[in-house]
Amino acid sequence: MTTTTLQFSPYIFFYGRCEEALDFYKSAIGGTYEMQRFEGSPMAEGMPAGDGNKVMHSTFKGPGFTFMASDGPDTKKIDPETGNITLCLTAPDAAEGERVFNALSNGGKVKVAFSDAPWGAGKFGVFDDRFGIEWMVTAD
């Protein structure tokens, strides 16, 4: 088995309220965040008109914790039965990312095959594991 370090983070979808949520958490508990919008990204041309200002990806760093967030895709709506949190693993390289992706997705449902990331850097894939938990795996 390869000895590498994986980074684990919750990934929260706010469906149009991401920036509002980040500002709320920042004022309530402190911390900082970095944010990238769809506008100006390689994914912008695939977005519906008027959605360019939505948050494509953000990282919130608070006292003792980190999470990632997005406005999320229009294809996935908030459902109280399934939630709006995805678990994200970041691998140190593409080989380890592919290994982890294949192992965790075994018996589950692959939604986005582990391949070149649509934003242009690294590798990325999404799946539901055999227990119904949605995961993202990324690698540089």
C-alpha cells in the first residue's frame, strides 16, 4: 500500500446562497474564505445565462476546521432526505487519486469518471459509494 497523505473535507452545496452562507459563518465564528465564480472559469460556457456570478468553488478556513462550498449544480437540489453535503478527498497525485476513487466507488455509482478536471488543472471524479454517500476525489 502506498504511504501518502489524503486530505478530507466536507463539501457543502448552498444552491444560490453560498456567498451569503460564507459571510454568515465568517461573522458568526470567525475565519476567512477564498472564492471562485463560474464567470471567467473554463466551466463558464457550460452554465445557463445569468449564472456566471454563482460560486463555483470556495474554501472556508475557521478556527480549527476547513470546509469547501459551492452554489452547486442546478441538477442537484436540496433534499432533506439526502442532504446537501458531499465528502471530498484530495490526493497528493493522480495515481493515488485514481486508486482511492476506484476503491471507494467499487459497488457504488460513478457520476463523473476520474479524469481531467473540467476547470483545467488536475484530476477529478464524483461517485455515490455503496452506502449512498456522495464523494468527490481530486488530485493535482
